[in-house]
Amino acid sequence: MLKKRVIFALLYNNGNFMLSRNFRLQKVGDLNWLRNNYNFSQIAFSIDELIILDVTRGKRDFDRFCVHVKALTENCFIPITAGGGITQADDAVKLLRSGADKVIVNSIVQENPGVLSDIARQFGRQCIVVSVDVKMIDNQATIWIENGEKKSENVLEKWFEITSRLPFGELYLNSMDRDGTGQGFLLSLLDYLPQSYDVPVIIAGGAGNYKHLAEGLEDERVDAVATAHLFNFVGNGLEEARSKLLDEGFFLAKWEKRFGLLQQGTD
């Protein structure tokens, strides 16, 4: 049985890190603020992976984003996924060379899905996380792309049909309705998963405390839970959340620090 995971997501916008509520962005601080409030050399004790998403509106400076990714990965010894604005395989190459272990894609899944095949040929499908942003409208699970600004012609059921033929290793299932609300995950989105879906699922959108993380992890269809709320888990918030989850018996990795290095515990 594979261990479940807790993932922290950072939202990047032109040199700053953001809070998002229903995809409306609020500036929090720059890289220095992040370093002062989150010790990324120690954060690996609290989370299993880190996702860095470029949610910049308008024109992106992709090279500048890569510089920030590199700065964040230098002293962070956990798997890191980065993406946002990937339009070609070369973008994935740049992020991987900047220290990312995996890339996350969204809009190109529908606009230019051949890019996924290009990336998979070079690095394998396990290197690709596919993200989908879902908003419920009139009881339909509608799909939104381009940072949630453009409604896709596909609903979630059709999206799963389309992506069943594409090479990727994980699904990042994100609720726009719950994004940043702290009301908990919209677990009903999991009901749209095809039967016998064999791609690991990360559920996101709505986590405001450790109880919400627990609710997601309790669902057997969920492999990982993600939160992007900088304030709810600031300071030692992530550490406390993980400790409570372990105390409640969730099957998470236990990490120990030996000789300045992270090692998995024996439990």
C-alpha cells in the first residue's frame, strides 16, 4: 500500500507569491517574505512535495520564473513540481534544469496535447502532472483554462475521455468554487472519476486546516491532498497539521533528520 501525501502549493505572479480565492489573486510577498515565513530547508519534515505554479495574468517572464524555482529548490530536498504557462517541451526542460522534478500542465492539455507526448518521450510520463480547474455551473462540472479566465467547451466527463489517451503520471483536481475559501475540499468532484481510474489523484481547492486534509486523505480515491493557503499554514502550521494526521493514524511517510539529511523513518 502506497503512503499518501501532503502537498503544499505556491502561487507565483511576476516575482511575488499570492493568495487566491476563487482564482482572484492577492499579493502576499516576494521571495524574501517567503523565506522569512517558511523555512524551506526544514519544510520537508512537514510536507511530501512542493508545487510551484506560475499564475501570472497577462504576459509571463518564463525565465524569471525559472530563476525563482531554482532559488526555492536549492535547499529543499523534497520532490518539486513546477509549471504554469508551459506551451512547449522546451519550457519543461527549463524547469527541470532549474531544479524541478516534475512539471505541471493545464491549458495545453486541450489546446496542444501533443506537447505532453513530446515531454513524455524525453522524461517519461511520470514526470507530468496534469491539472484541471473545475467550476460547478448549473450542476455541470465545467472546465476552465488560461488561469481560470476562459471556459472550455468540455465538461469534466468529456475531459476525462480526452485525457485517457494522453501520457501523464498524476492528476491535480482543483475546485475553483472552493479555492481559497477554507471550507474544505469539494469531494463530490471525485465522483466524476472514471471507473477503475489508475492515475494517482491530488485533490486541491478549499483546505483551511488539518481536518480538511484529513477528510481528503480518508477518501480511498485520493492519493494526495494539496493546499495553497499561505496564511492558514504559516510558521509551524504545516508541521502541526502533519503531526495531527500522523497521530490519527494516516499512512504518511515519517521523516527523521540525521547528519543534516532527511531520511525516511522505519515505521
